[in-house]
Amino acid sequence: MERTQGEGEGEGDPLERPGPLTDKDRLMIRDSWEKVYQNCDDAGVAILVRLFVNFPSSKQFFSQFKHIEEAEELERSGQLRKHARRVMNAINTLVESLDNSDKVASVLQLVGKAHALRHKVDPVYFKILSGVILEVLGEEFSSVITAEVGAAWTKFFAMLYCSITAVYEEVGWTKLAASTG
């Protein structure tokens, strides 16, 4: 059964009101990401497969593999692997740029505009993807992603989600969403 948009949202949702990243947060994120990124292809595929299996509606934005049902077949998809690499490289750029807010803003501006205007992806999928990434990293890299490190990553993804939704608002997403469907 697919989880719905409302699940996990509400008063205590950490993705709604992020605190600022501390120096310690940035250090933990960088250190843990270094280990994750060594396995970026496998980790990226695991993340996208989990996203598509747990949230099948997220596949609607991918004509190349939206009809693939089986996790094993998704794992073998060259298009999925290519997109997984793109996602992991974007995260890598953001992690490498944690001390450069202009670079982070520039990357998120590009990602937000492309996903809002060209791909028409509802911004809630960024929140969903953030949760899936945290879940997969916590399982696959449990020795690295401790509770404290996971909390830093949660703040990081909250910052990204808030920035992406701000870009969506800038480009008039609510009007777009209302007029297209």
C-alpha cells in the first residue's frame, strides 16, 4: 500500500522548520557522505528503487521506467541507474558546497526550476525522497549514520526541502499546479 502525502506531516515534522546547520552538523554530514559516496552507484539505485517500490506514484514522472513493477527489474534499468547517479552527484555537490551558500542556492534553484517547470514534479516528492534517503542510508551505512549524524542529515534535507519549495513558489507552482491538473 502506498503511503499518502499526509503521513508523517504535521506539527512535529522536522522538514517543515529546519534549524541552521552547525559546524559540527556540516562536519558529520561531510564525513558520513564521504563513505556513502564511495558506493554512490549502489546507494543511489537502492534509494530510487525504495522510492519507487514504497511510493509507486513517484514513477509517473519517468517515462522510461514508470511501468516497471519489479524491484529487480528497476535495479537493472540503465535509465534508473543514470538518474540515480544524477541524484547522488547533485547531493555530492551540495555536501561539498556546505560552506558556500551561494553555490547551494544556485544548485537548488536549477533543480527546483527544472522539477517544477519542465518535469512538473509535486514538491512533496522532495520530502518523500529525503525520508527514503535517510532510511536507506541508516540501513546500508548503519555504522556511519548514527542517531546524531542522522539528525544532522535531517536538518540538511529540511533546509533543501524549504529551499526547493521556495523556488517552486517563485516560479508560481501553485498557479501551475492548479491550471494543469
